[in-house]
Amino acid sequence: MTTLPPVDEMIRAYQASDPSYDGIFFLGVRTTGIFCRPSCRARKPYPHNVEFFASAQEAIFAGYRPCKRCHPLDLGALPSWASDLLREVETDPALRLKDEDLRARGLDPASVRRFFLKRYGQTFHAYARARRLGSAFAALQRGAPLDDAALGYGYESHSGFREAFARLFGQAPGQSRSADCIVVAWLDTPLGPMVAGATRAGLCLLDFTDRAVLEAQFAALQRHFACAIVPGHNQHLAQAQTQLTQYFAGERRAFDLPLVLSGTPFQEQVWRALLTIPYGESLSYHDLAGRVGVANAQRAVGQANGANRIAIVVPCHRVVNQRGQLGGYGGGLWRKRLLLDLERGQRVFTQPQPALLGRSF
């Protein structure tokens, strides 16, 4: 469960329309029934008329409607300060920014830490460290000398580099030249941030970052592939970015991404069946069970459907209850409804388009 900042801190943030808290919490206004980002420029409600939520999903479940002024569901745009930090890390992976460097930029290290933990599942310092090591890993695979990989990415000694590298990748740098890893990048979409992951073979992860099971998904992927997960970019993630942009704009009905399914044989059988459900249509759990040859195993099929790690592309959102009701969805029923509306021609998302963080290995 995400921990909210102290109430006094959240009150100060929304009263100052502080954009650095966007994505960290949302405020619901009891007198109007709407919820906003902290940076919303609308008239400020009194604190006793406000309640706070860790996600837009929580606010919707509590009965609030999204504000038409600040559009809290359109979580695509990163705060400018976060974009600036990420740009610095991407431009110079060897860069090491300490808390005092953040303060010199007018940033509160605690707020930066909370934002990165919520959005990326790790602190800013951990993200930057993993990015440095991921870049060094890619350099080694391109045939770079060990000296260049170590000293070129911010490490002052070979021993320090080897220790940090082995801790992340589970092997010495010299043994990794033919190894694989899961490269992950965060995408901003009209339904909130998503994390995408890919090996050399194809896409193995696409999920919403506010899901409580995301950490378990990472752990399962590490066990399945027996390799490290590092932030970065590769050609499969670039393809995913392009095709998701087209999908949300209503310009793409089918994905042609290389997929790497990572589950039990039964789970993978169900996931392949999901790929056969046409765009704009839905299938009941009962019919999906029949499609995979286990007509009396609707519960098992539902569990496999819920364990899908590649949302949208493997369209688990197209499975509904026997009576056509939505049923469950790990990303939240509000997202499932919007995805089905999009595919039925009732909605087209134009802003913001998915934006992929990271650079090519």
C-alpha cells in the first residue's frame, strides 16, 4: 500500500498548487464530488472539505469524478523537475546526484524519493545507479573493454564496479558479454503510467505501475528468466511505444509485437487464447474456458487471465462475465471500461500519448 505524505504537507502542497506532488496524491473535494491533482489551479477548498487518495483509482472508487480543469486521469506529463532529472541521467549515465545536489536545484529529496518510489518502484538514486549499470552492461555486450565500461559510467575503481555489477546481475562483468537482461522503461499513457519490459526476444511485461502486484511480477520475471531487470530501452520497447500510441489514438486494432510469454503451460495456453479475441469484441469466462478445452474450469481460466503480465497487447480486458458485466481487472474496472469503450468506437484518447523513458542500448 502506498504511503501518503503527512496531511499538513499535502494541504500545503495543494494550496500552493505545487506540481512536484502530482502523482504522489490526489485530493477529493467533498462539496463538489470531484477529485484533482495537487497542482490544480481551481479555487482552493477548505482543508475540512478535502480527503486525500494515493491514486486516481481510489478516488473513483470513493465516488469522485475527475476534474475537467486539471484532468487527473491524464497522468502522461511528468513534472518538469522529474523530466529534467531523467534527462540528466540519460544524457550522462555516469552522473551522481546527491541529496545536496537536489536541494541546490530547489527540490526536496524526500519528495523526489516518494515520487520515484511510487512511479518507478525505486528511489531516484537507485534508478540512477541501475541505469549506470545497465549502460555498462550494454557497453560490455557491444564489446567495450572492461576499463571503458567501469570508468566510463561513474565508477572510480574496478573493484567497486565489479561488486556493484555482480550484486545486480549475479555474475562478474567479464561473464556477461553473451548474457541477457530484462530492459524496462516507463510509458506515460492516457490511463496512467505503465511499465514495459523486454528481453532480446520480445516484450515480456506491460502493466500499470499502480498495481499492488507489480513487485511480485518483477520477482516472477527474474525467476523465470534468471536475469537482472534494469531501466533502459531496446527495439521492442520502441515498437511497443509506437503501437500503443496508435492504439490509444484509435488508429491500431491489432498489435504485431514479438511476445515472450512467461507462465505455466496452462497460463500460456489461456494467454494465447486471449490473442484470438477480436478488437471490439468480448468473450465470457465460460466461453474462454471452452476455447482452451476446459469448459468446467472457469475459475482456473479466470486466475490465468488475471495473471497476464502483458496488459492491453494480450487483451485480458476483453473477458467479461456471462451476463456481459465487466467482471474483474487487475488494472481497475475503470480502466477496463475505458479500454472497451475505446475499442467499441465510443472514445479516442489523443492526449497524452505514450512517452517512453530511456535510451537505446
